[in-house]
Amino acid sequence: MHVLYVTATRLGDAVLSTGAAARLGENARVTVACGPVAAELFATLPGVVRVLSMEKQKAAGHWRKLWRETIGTRWDLVVDLRNSPMSRLLRKRKLISIGRADPTRHVVEQIATTLGFDTPPAPRVALDDASRAEAASLIPDDGRKLLALAPGAASVGKRWPAARWSELAQRLTGSDLRDTRIVLLGAGDDAKITAEIAALLPGAIDLANRTRPLVAAALLERAALYVGNDSGLTHLAAATGCKTLALFGPGLPRRYRPWGANAAYAIAHEDPQRTTDLCKIDDTLATRLMEALSVDDVYDKARALAA
């Protein structure tokens, strides 16, 4: 079978869809279309034979480019997690498109139901030797574990205050995680936040904007604990099997919590009836919700998870 799998542009959503791509790859040759930042995560998955990187263009030019790259194949199955008109114009035997986002169900569960899987396939990262070697060049593997922190997020309303990260790290490394090295991860504007936190944590290793996703995953594989905001890096950490704690305020943990047996989340005031990410309404309110999450709350959750 030849399968075209059209998935997300953003890192977090793409990571959450890796498990389904790997499941399809058990019985098919899968071509994945996704955003550039996530392309390498799919390229190493078993069964994936090609990855088409979709760089966003004006006037939906990226969709026209994808159509030109895929119209020459008669696909046995097209899976479109973007619900794009393009997928309807391809030569195919069967098309599966995901329905409208259901805020009461986790993304991984909704994808599984859409594809008819009996069990939701967990997000998956397939690390290669080159990525592990690059990670070792950044932080040599001397047997010590890492305490990985990712204080950034796409929205300012999803960022926990910088001073609390340094206090949390000091408390964790002063008690339960004494023999660990602190590493700060992030991309883009996250570097401003990681630099501020690194200045408060002598010895912390600031790798913001210095790791591609698979290299970050290779470092997270060596972490005793990861703590991050509601972000793509948090989903990447959980996919490696690392003990992962996500910090939520305005977001929707029912839909976007990190997936996995070693994953948990902390939230100050969860409203199970809420179905809207408040960052899309009011960043000031979203920031207040993040500030309501105390260091004590996060420290207790982190200790329990690390244990």
C-alpha cells in the first residue's frame, strides 16, 4: 500500500501524530507531508519512505506545491489530518479526513478513532546514531542524568514566570535530583527566557536554538526529569519516555496533555467544562492563570513524578 499522511505544521501537534504514522507504516509505504520543524521526526520512523516538508507560503502556495508533488501517484490511502481541499483532488482509492477538533478528547485518541485503531498509538520518536552523537557533543554523556527545563511557549500567556523556574531547579537539584545537570531547551524567542534563567542558575547549560528536534530528543532520553510549559518540546519529551511534567494554565490538558505512562501535568485551577484555550481570548487572563501555579505545586508534582 502507498499511503499519504498529511499532518501538522507545528511541532507539538506533529509529535502527537507520529504514533499513527508509525502504525500505518507497519503495513504500508508511508509518505508524510508536514511542517519543516517536524520533518526529521517522521523521516526516521519505520515504514516512512518519504517526507515532504511544507514551508508555509502566501495564498496557500504550500498546498499547491504539495499537490504537484503528490498528484503523480495513485494513492491507496490518503490520511488528511488538516482537512485540506488539496487531498480531495488527488488520485486515491480512499480518503480519511479528521473531523472537527473535539476539546473533550485528547488529540491522540481522536486520531486513533478517525483511523479505526482499537488502541491509540502513543507518539513515537525513532532516534538515530547521528542525533545521539550530536547530543553527546553538546553535553558529553558521563553517566549523570539531566534535569531538562523548557520555559518557553508559543504564546506569552502559556509561560510560567522565569524566576519560578530557577527556584524550582534549585529545590529539585538540592534534594531529589542532586547528581543532575540542568539543561535549558527552547527555540526562537525562548532564548530570551532561557538566558534570564541561566543567569540565575550557575552551571546550567543553555541550549536554546542549538538543537534540532531529534538532538533535543536524544538529550531528553538521558533526562531524569523534564518540566515544560504547554509546548511542542513537552510532547517531544513525553514521546521519548522521559518523565515529563507539563505546566498548564489557560490551555486544555484534556486535549493537549503530554501522552504517556511517564507523563503528568500541573494546573492551578482546572475547569473540566472549559473547551476554549484562553490564550485565544485574553493573554492577560492566561498569564494570571499561569501565575496561579505556585512553585510548591510544581515541586510536589515533580518530586512525585521523579520518584
